[in-house]
Amino acid sequence: MRVHILLLTLLAGTCNLGGAQDAHFDQAIRNKSISADLANSVAQVAWLSQMPVIAELAQPLPTIQIAGGTHSLRYLLDDIVRQAPGYQWEAKGKAVHFYSKVLRDTKFNFLNLRFARFTMPSNLSEFKLSFPEREFGLLQGYSGGGIATIAVGDTVLEKDLLQPTTLENVTGREILLKAANERPTFFSVIVFPNADPTKKQMEQDMNRNWFWQAFKDQHFGSLYVEPAAGTRQLR
């Protein structure tokens, strides 16, 4: 009997958790009209909803039009997908994964590369600085150590601590989503030069169009996407 009661309690807790997550996607969000490229549209929805979104996008970027009003997060994401053929979104715990279905599975999408071992940094600022370099190193065939750079950290994200867990045999995508779930206080948008980039293109463009923003920032920062060589933006 005690085991039976415990099982019912666990099931009830699971249902309540699922309901809480569903409620977040159905929350009412007031938004002004949006007319922007796909990257900025996804970023604006993430900012308005305070939902950590990890986006993998490919140039050329379609223009998205969303009417102003009161909408649910689910409606806004679905409306973007409707206007961006080949894209999809999925709930991943406390985060949203928004991606090009073709790009997600391409060989030189660096988020598909696997780290034999990866230790999470102590905070999101360190993660933002070091993770792209670790990915670049992995793309180059190294163990993911990357190239040391001198850069200024993010004073806002620095306050968001991470558990220094060591992960084994994980993809970059899994690491990024883990960070977003552990500290759902930011969104990250990566714009690839096209849906099936070559290794050379990734070596040249990997860090140019990788955007991060903390929800605790005072203002939303528009994303300037540098066009890939030979790529024309859709209008």
C-alpha cells in the first residue's frame, strides 16, 4: 500500500510539472508588431517571454511578420515556424530548441561534434567566453580546447552560477541546452552561413554570428547578422 501511494504521488508530481511547463507556453504575452529577420524575431520572442531559446538558424534568413497584440508563447513560436519553412521548435525542459531541420543534421554543424569530456565552467559568463572556443578547437580536430582569447566577461551572466559537472561523450548542443536548463536566464542564437556549411565556411564564420543575451539586461539588443559570402538575404 505504501509503495502504491508513493507511486501515485510521483505520478501526480510529474503531471503537475508537465502542467506547469504547458502553462508557461500558454501564458499571455503582449507584443508590439514584429517585422524582422528570423534571427531577430526569435530573439524578440525569447526576450518577451523570458524563455531560454537555443536557436540554430541558416542564411538566408526569411523576414517574419507578427501582428501586435496578446498571444501565447506557443502561438508566437508556431507563427514563426509557419513563415519559415524547414524550421521547427521543441520544448527541452525549461528551454526551447528552435532549429533548421536540415542544418541540425549536417556534418559541419559544430553542435553535432562530440566532446569526450567537458567540464562546465563556474558561471554563464565563463561559459559564453569559453564554449565557442572549445567548439572551434573540436572543429579543428583538437580535444575541444580551442584557442585562448582575451575577452571581457559578461558582468550580468557572471552572477549566474553553474555546477562544475564533468560530462562525457556529449555534443555541443547537449551542453548548450544543459546550461540553458540549469540557468534559464539567457538566450543564444547561432546563424550559420547556410543550411549545409563546409568546414572551411565554419572555420571562417563560426564566431561572427553567435549571439547571447541575458534576460537581466536592461534592454533588448537587436542582432546584426553579417551576411555570409555569396548569400542574399530574403525580402
